[in-house]
Amino acid sequence: MARDVVQEIKDEIATNKIIVYMKGTKETPRCGFSAAVVQVLGEYGVPFRDVNILADEEKWVAIKKYSDWPTIPQVYIDGQFIGGCDIVREMHAKGELLPIVKKALGLP
């Protein structure tokens, strides 16, 4: 049976409140943009799932088609595509990201 990468992505997004498709892992980001997203989420001290697209070329291609977004990293919170590094940093700087994160995780 052929692998359904899009269904894998849908399942990952549905079962993780915060998920980041990135180059490398949260412990060892492999690009500055991925590291910046990890840093922002790290400041909040919240759990999130990382998916290393460098380890899965099919998923790398599929996530860009799935989101219709050409770059990595890609951040999803509570099933919704938030954006990439620049959007995450901008939302963080404006104080717009933390309320979304808290709501997704059921935090006050």
C-alpha cells in the first residue's frame, strides 16, 4: 500500500496542539529560521511537536503543497496554519501569538 503523506500531515496537525514542520529538531535546529521559531515557542515554555522535514523528503514536498506556503518552517496551532518564521516573530513581537498558544493549550 502506498504511503499517504498528506493524510499523515493531517493526522499530525489534528493530534498536536502546536506542531512545527522544520529543518532539524527543536533540540538541534538546522537553519536559522527554524531556530528562531523554536526560540519564540521556547520563551513561552509550552510543549510542541517538531517534525524534521530534512529526514523525510516526501513530507517536505507535501507540507508545502498542503499549506500552499513555499517555505519552512511552518507552524500550526490548534489545527490552523499560522505561518512561517517571519509571521511567528511578528505576531510574537506584537503580543498576538501568546494568546493563540494559551487558548490552544487551555491555559489562562
